Amino acid sequence: MGIDEILSKIDEYNKRIKILIKRRDELSGKIESLKKREDEIKNELKDEFGIIDINSLDQEIKKIEEEIIEKTKKLELSIQNIENELNREFRK
């Protein structure tokens, strides 16, 4: 292998290394951006819902869903009671 071939290979490797470094930097930026967003989400969950641990998020969601279902049932019952009362009034 001649010196020109060796220099050519070195140039090729340098180009590939530059591409890999650029890609690494892009990925590092994405990772940092995702970490920052993760911190923002954690802070929002803590401030809005008092959730400190992400792992408890599913439990908190289920709890809120159950509250919504319970309140919906109570609201439906109240509406039904109002309708019944209105029907009684109109029958008189």
C-alpha cells in the first residue's frame, strides 16, 4: 500500500469521524432537550397534582378517573331527581 493510498484512507476515515461526531452532537442535543422536558413535566405534575414520583402517576390517574366516575354518577342522580320533581309538578 502506497503513501497516497494511506493518506486517502486517512482522509476517508476523517470524513466518517466528522459525520459521526456531528451525529453524536445532534443526539446529545436531543437527549439534553428531552431531559429538560422531563424535568418540566415532573415540575408540572408536582405543582398541579402533587405527584412527586412518576411511578405513582398511574395510581393518581386511576384515582382521578374514579373521582370523575363518582361525581358523574352523583350528577346523573341529581339530574334524575330534578326531572322526577319536575314531572311531579307538571302532573298536579
